[in-house]
Amino acid sequence: MAEGVDFEDFFRAEYPGLVRAFYLLTADRGEAEEMAQEAMARAYERWDQVRSMKSPTGYVYRVGVNLNRQRLRHLAVRARRLFAIAGHSDLEPPLDIRAEIVDAIASISKGQREAFMLVEWLGMNADEAARWLGISPASVRSRVHRARAVLRDRLSDDTRDP
């Protein structure tokens, strides 16, 4: 990129490819768009320095990769905390019950499963989960509610049948 390129032209040229690249990292379109937007915002804040770099495009890709690393570290910390709390339980369910739980969770839609895991297992509130999923907090609450209903039905005691 030449030093005379303005940010708007740079954004239009690079943003679609940036989103595609970040989608490969995250497997989530909303997350990829959010990372691309943040990377571009950081480039815009420093545009005087970035435009004169040998590769302004490389700069925004590097920023996005770093953002993804931060995201993964954040999720890993939350997961470790969750597993540490769960690991203190001496009431480990039998293998057949664990398999039933896994099957039940696998039976809910991807969107419901993502919202459920973020809220119920990782302890995020609806606003945090909404940012991760790229949807509204109300949609997160709705998905979690529907997921709970499906899981409740799938995991209910079968002794009710005659």
C-alpha cells in the first residue's frame, strides 16, 4: 500500500478478506466480523503510522491473530475455573448417565448449544454471551431457555411411562 492511501480505501479493500481469514480461526461469522472490526479500529487509531508500514495489511492480520489468542486465553481460563469447581465433586455420575447427558446436549441446535454452554458452563451473563455470539442478549436468553426445555425433556425420568 502506498503512503497516500486513505483509510476508507484500505478498509474497503481489506475488510472482506480479513473477515474470511478470521472466520477460519474462529469458525464463527459474528466473531470473525467482530475481530476484523476491532483490528480495523486499531489500525484507524494509528493510521498515520500504519499507512507508512511496509505491510499495513499484515498489521491488521497480526492484530486479529492477537485478538483471537486473547479470546482463546480468556475461554481457557474460564474453562479451567469451571473444571476446577467441578473437579471438587465426589459425586461423579456413572458413565451411562454421562453418555446420556452428552447425547442430550448434542441433540440441541448449534445456536442453542453455544448459548447454553457460554451461559451455563462458562458462567457468562447474557450480555457477554451475546457479544461472543454476535446476537442480542434477548436472543441468548431465548436460546438458553429453549435449550433447557429440550434438555429437561430429554433427561427427564422415564418412569412416568406406564
